[in-house]
Amino acid sequence: MRTIELTEAVKNNILEDLLKRSPNSYGKYESAVNEILEQVRTKKDEAVFSYTKQFDHAEINKDNVLVTEAEIQEAYQQVDASLVEVIRRAIVNIREYHEKQKQYSWFDSKPDGTILGQKITPIAKVGLYVPGGKAAYPSSVLMNVIPAKVAGVEKIIMCTPPNAEGKVTPTTLVAAKEAGVTEVYKVGGAQAIAAMAYGTESIPKVDKITGPGNIFVALAKKAVYGHVSIDSIAGPSEILILADETANPRFVAADLLSQAEHDELASAILVTTSKVLAEAVSKEIDGFLQKLSRREIMEKSLENYGYILLVQSLEEGIDVVNEIASEHLELVTKDPFQVMTKIKNAGAIFLGEYSSEPLGDYFAGPNHVLPTNGTAKFFSPLSVDDFIKKSSIISYSREALEPIHKDIEQFATAEHLTAHANSIAVRFEK
């Protein structure tokens, strides 16, 4: 793994390289995605089933597109019972964490008859996209469904691609059942996003779409945004570790590779004040690569977007951490809690050498749907807030409006909106 002394030029080059991984940089696929969206919008089921045959080689129709209870029970038979118990324990942690995020309606009344407030309403229908095949992640099912359930969403439908036999990944089905998904449909790719955004004869239209996917799914979500809401346009996974001389190099190397194995575009970066640690981590990475199963993917990831950055001080390291704004940030320093107070930009922050990134992926409770590609500067992890709407409540009595009505009329008149001013004035005509 390459080791570089950090300079301003190096930092700028790295930031530029990382941004190239964004779905916004893959415009060459947009025309193909837009064609799929338009076909599904106009031809509905016919287009969905045709694309499923073309891309997934499965014969899906109106009679078998919806996963049946029998298929769900079959999936339970195919998943190890101990894994089902692990999923259930993870659900408890995830639910407990997200329940603390729940918001409630509030109202504030004053003696003059003024009532102001905020009404919280859950989104009615949410659609979840879940990848299939090698990219099947039951943990992502839990992370998307549970905050929606805590928020009070009544209907959660899931779309996931079938295999050539028309079957859905068993662990995905089990996770969906355990988390509380209402319906599961055997549809993948951009056509699934279109079906949930526009609705078809078989698949209902939703109000919001969440969940990860490939570049076609990401671009489809981007295209339908505004017609429905979406969670985010997620880029490839990334991890940044800020470490000093106290860090265990074997732990650091293992954590860097935990993200590099996602795909060739994943980013793994170590920022450290210690040259000794940098050399030791690089050696540990070489050793792990000899025995881990996804070696080719990890090697390409590290070659393209893997760095060990040497900095002169911890403060310089903190500055670059905030500039990169990584999806996952591990602080493996002598006093990680003190360092954490200076972190402004990160999706999830892991403190100390036993808080490794996969802990957050699967089990701890905080959501693993996180902002990528520097968007942690202005986006937050998926949460209960993503599945609610807020309505402002305003109620004034005549007695409350009278002393301020002239102010409102003057404001409206200054904007040349005389009908606005008149709407207030007519209530106080002699």
C-alpha cells in the first residue's frame, strides 16, 4: 500500500480522485437509464417483466412477481437458524438506537389566542431497493426498514432482483420478514426504481425510495427524485482511519481491508503521525491479502483509492480528516474521545481499537446507510427523520392578529403583493 507524505497538492489530488467515484461522474449511463424509466412509466408491467427477462434471465409475470408466504417460509429453511437469531439480536439493537431519534408533534399556546406548533406525520408508503446475487446484504434490509417502522410508516415494499429460476436471495427474504416489510417484489435494477416511483399494475407507487444499488440504480434514483423522495445517491464505500503510534497495526490493516473488499472503487485511507505504524500496517495488509477471499477486488481498490498519508501532527491529521469527510471514520489514537470533539465531517465515527467498522455495519445499532464522497459535510446517516414529514401549525385569534396586522400589510406591500396585504386588511375593515 503506497505511503505518501501529505502536502497540499497531494491532498487536492486525492480529493479529486475520490470525487471521480461519484455516480454523478457516470453520465454515459444516463441515457440508458432514462430509456428504462420511460418504458416503465408508459408500459408499466410489460416493460418491467421484459427488462427482468433481459437482465436477470427470469420469467416473471403478474402471477409470480410478488413473493408468497410459502417462498418466505422456504427461505427460512435455507438460512441457518443461528443466523436468524443473529438477525433478531441485531434488530433489537438497531430498533433501540433509532427509537431515541423519534420526534413528536408539539404545540405552543399563548394567552392572546396564538397557537403555533409542528405536526409530525410518517410517510405513508416507502419502497426499499435491495441488490441481489453476490451483492445481497440482509444488514441493509434491517438498516432501511427499522427506522421506517419506528417512524410509523404503514406500508414498506421491497424490490430485489430474482435469479434465473425466479427466486430471491433467502437471507434477504428472512431479513425482510423479520424487519417487517409489507410486500416483496421480484424486480431489480433501474426498472425496479421506475416501478416504485411511477407504479405499475402489479407494483404500487411509493412516496420515498431508499436502499443501495449499482450505478444504474443510483442514476435511476437521481432521475426520479422530485417525483418521489429518495434517501441519497450513494457512492462506493470508504473508510478513513486516523491513528497515532499507539495503534495496533494489525487491527488497522484489517479495518482498511474491510472496506476495500466491497468493490474496486472502494476507498481505504490511513492518516497517521507515525512512520513506524505506516510501515507495519503496509506489511500487515500484504499478509492479509495472501489469505482473504476477495484479494483481487481489494488489490484493485488499494491500487486506485488506497493511501497511507503521513502527517506532521495530529492537528494536521484532523484537518485532512475533515476535508475528506469520509463515510466511515475510525479514531485509533491515545485519546480518541478528545480527538472526536474536533471532528466536523464524517458519516459515522468509531472510537478506539475495539470499535471496528463492521461493528457498525451489522450490530451496534446506529445506521450504516451513510453519506459518501465528501457529502458528510452536509448530509447525515439515514434515520427516523428520513421517514417523517413535518407540518407547521398556525392558529391566531382576532385579538392576537390585531396588534400586528399593519406590520404584515406593510411587509406584503413592500413586496408589491397587494392581494397578500388585502387578505389581512379585510379582517379589520371598519
